[in-house]
Amino acid sequence: MPLPDGGAWPPTAQGPILDKITEWSAWYSGDADQLSVFYGGERADGFDDTSRRRLVNRPSQYRGGVVGRVARWWWGEPVAHGDRRSKLHLPLAGDIASTSADLLFSEPPTLTVEHAATQERLDALADNGLRADLLEAAEVCAALGGVYLRTCWDREIRPEGPWLSAVHPDAAVPEWRWGVLTAVTFWRVIAADGKTVIRHLERHEPGAIHHALYEGTQEDLGRSIPLTEHHETAPIADELTDGDVIETGVPSLTAGYIPNMRPNRVWRAIPAAAPLGRSDFAGAEPLMDALDEVYSSLMRDVRIGKGRLVVPSAYLENLGAGQGATFIDREAYEAVDALAGADRMELQAHQFAIRVNDHLTAAEHLMTQIVRTAGYSAQSFGQTGDVAATATEVKARERRSMITRDKKTGYWQPGVAARIENLLAIDREMFGTPVEPSRPRVQFGDSVSEDMLSLANTADVLRRAEAASTEVIVALLHPDWDETQVTEEVKRIKAERGSPVGDPLAIRPVSDALASGDIFADEGQDDEQPDEDTAA
């Protein structure tokens, strides 16, 4: 399918998908304004047409049905007249997405291929920021339910070779066949001036990438204009080979989709969205809304719990006509003659209790439920305290997080392997390198590494018990080494230690002598020797 000629953009079929991704994006951003805008409606930050006052409440907040229910979340609650909006947001969603990325790529994955020259080139490309690109992609994937990885190249900007870049799912229109991505159109707004919006569309198909620039409005794609009309897309025009196409010379798709987790419970009835993944926040949005309410309530207690004095008017000092009066705090006051009782002339102090423990207990319970709903252990977020522990103990405490990590690697391993194979193919086609594109073996590192002292103690016990060979011990101390590195290290250890020399005077066990036949050989020699009388 070619690039569109115009019409609504994003396509109307993407509406339910983009609405949910926008909600996840608001939580992921950690921005209270974005949450207020999403749950408060389109005019959450607008002004009244008559009074020109900022709108605080909207009609949607008083409606029934789904619209009213969403708008009446705590972040969408109407504010009482005369009150100011004072809501605190705890960015737990961002912590969840960041933790997911750390569990996957805190240690860079090992990429191996059989061809030596290809392996050398792959190592060079991996050192060119691949780990940072994967960390970014993994965080976006956890937050928004999935991420696209596309192969990019620019001989002028990065002459060292191609690279992978992450594209957010709310900037893509995918096409599927049997759950397999067959084409995808990425889009971005590169300029917006009032009602005029300029968009760049980039469509990836097997063997080709289409580019086009459109001038339209917020809701309409508008008309196509030359790529040279904007400085960001002008360099692309020089690379076009046929019309709006860049021929890649590679039969595979130069973009791929990696889901965070499947199935997506929200979109399972929408055919266009069924292959998409689900966010780590899916199902936890009401809990995160309640968590923000608890923390805001705690801060409200702090705010209204400030000590205040109720001072009789007789204690105020007149500042003059039209200047009002003020209370001056001092140690001694002059007695005031008053007809009222003495108790009415006292300074009264008022200070409300700050329910810290109650609020923190509720917040901790909500955080535990949110983290569990996302598929992680509370230990991964430091809720059980930071105490010294071995890697085995850490893995036991973080078992739920490790299970979730293993699930996600099932999606990331084939996804990264396919993208690296395409990266190598583009590298050979566009940069002329002598590589043989093939799907590499992707091995994820251990997210929880044992400390070296503990490993050394284990190796010492195994050595003294004669329960493991030198090769096994070296592999234990260096789990990130391949078989070649382990073998070379074993050779170096044996060379430094030297081969043991046997004791020539050692007495062998009888069983060994019997097995070798030495005992019978000695007896035979004794029998064959003549005695002295015979010799004489």
C-alpha cells in the first residue's frame, strides 16, 4: 500500500489504541499536568469564553457512563469552587519502566556469529551505542506496551556504520499478517505553526523505504509537499532512487516490533491491535491514581497541620488609618481592661495532627500491589530495605521479577536477533563491508551478579574437595566468557602451576601392581634365576 494522499491523521482505526497509549504515556511521563489533561478532558487547561478564567471543572466530570467515570478519577475530580488544585504525583510508573529495562540490559547482551570477519564487525557496531539504544527501547517497551526498532544509516553523520533506533508505538501505523509485521508507517510532526502542521511519513516495506512530507492541520494529513521544503527532510531527497523510494537492496523489513508482554487483555477484540503488547501499567492505573491521592492527602495534613495562633483583637497593633493591624510577637504584654472573661483574652494555639504512619502504611500497601500487578517483586524497588545479600538470596527475594524478566527475554531474543541480521545486511549493502549477514545468537547477561569474593570461596571449596576441574572453576568465576576464553585461561593456569612430578619411591597399592602385572613379572624373574649351586 503506498503512502496516503490525505485524510484524517492519525487514522481513525488507531483511535482506541492511541487513547490507551496516551494514558500510559501520561503515567510514564511523571507529569501531573499530563495526567490532569488526560483525565480532566480536552479543555483541562482551557479558559472560559466569557469570564476568561481558567477552567477548573468540565462537564465531562459530571456525566455518567465511561466518560464520566474516567473523568471522576482522583486526577479528574472537580475542584471545589474557591479551592486551588494541589495534587502530588509519585512517579512510580517511570520507576517500573526503568527497572524493567535494567533487568534486561543492565549488562549488554552477547552477540555471536560463526563468521570471524562478521563477528569482528558486529563487535564494532555493538560498541557504537547499541547497549544505550537497547536500554532506551526496553524502557519505552515496558511503558507503552511495545517498541519498534528500525535500522538507520547516514554516511555523513555516522560514517562508521548503521545503527538501531527506537520508535514509540504512538508514532507508528503497523500492518500485520498472521501476527507478523509486514509493513509499518512511522510519522512525526516536524513543524507546527498555529493551525498548520507539517508531518513526515516514513513507510517501511520489504526492500524499500518510502518518504513523504505533508502540510495539513491537527486532524487532517493534508497535501503532499516536496521533501526539500523543510531542512530536516531535505537530505533524504538526495537518497531517493525512484520517486519517493529508497531501495535498500535487502529483502527483509528494515523495522521490527518487539512486544512487552502478550496477550493484550485490552485490545484482544480489536483485530488491528491484537498483535500489540501490553504495558506494565495495564490494570494498575486505578491503583496508581489512589497512590497519588494518598500522598496528596499526606501533604494536605502537613499543609493544614501548621501551627496557627488565634489572637484577640486587643493584642493587635493598629498601623494607622487604612493600614489595618498586625500582631507583633514579644515576650511581655500590657494588661488589657476588658469586660469579657479572662479566657477570651488568651492566645490560643491550634495545630492538627499529621497522620504520617497511617498514610505511609496505606501508600506502602498500594505500592506493593502496583508492583505485583506489573509483575515484579517489592525487593526490586527497595521496599524491603537495602541489606547485604548474596546473589542467591537476591534471586530468591526477587523471584517474581526474575520470572517476568525471563518472559520478556522470550520476546527480545528473536526480536534483537532479527534486527541485528538486518543491520548487518544494510551494513554490507550501504557501507560495502565484507560481512555475511546471519542471525546471531543473543545471550542475555545475568541481571544479578555474584560478588567475586563469594565466587572465590566457592571455587576454593570445590578445589579442596576435588569436586570440580580447573575448567569448571574458571567458567564459574567468569560466567561471561565463551568456551575459547575459558580454554585459554585453563592453559595459562596449568603453565604457571606446572605439571606435578611423581614420587619414584612412592609405594603403590597392591591393587595397582596387580593390575599392571608387575608383581607377577618380578616373581617370574626370581624363578628363572639359577641358584648358586647350579651356577657353580
